[in-house]
Amino acid sequence: MLPGCEMPEVGIREGEKLHEIMVTVEDSMTTYEYDKHFIVYPQMVWSERRKPNPSGKKVEEGFSYTSGNNTEWLSVEQIRELLKNLDLEK
């Protein structure tokens, strides 16, 4: 992302993921969608005190969220802008 920087292409490394599943089909039963994220709630609640109170929208049964079906991607320029706002001194 650094303009003018030449980087060697090393290819895929051993153990490197090519595809990632963030929400499985099995997890769709307890997954809720919010404005900018999903929450997969526990399937069992051991204590009434810790019982979740979902306020998002329940996803459809069979839903999954993977690197293969993601529709929102940042451009290089968008990533550069986000990096400019990082406080690297922390």
C-alpha cells in the first residue's frame, strides 16, 4: 500500500488460510445482525443472569458469512485512510 514500494510476491505460505468462515450455517440459529456486525449468541444459557437479550435482526436459517460471500470490500485507498487515523504511539 506504500506508493512506489516494490514487494516480492512470495505466494501462499504453509498453513495460510485461503477461505474463512465467520458465521457457520449451524450458527445461524443463534445469530443476529446489527448495523456493522453480527453476534452469534450461545446456544445454551446456564444462568438467567447471563441470558442474552438480542436487539438486532435475526438472520435467516441457513445463513452463513464467509470470505466467499462477503460483498463489502475496502479499496487500497480506503485502507490508507483508515491507517492515517491510527494512533501508533499507543
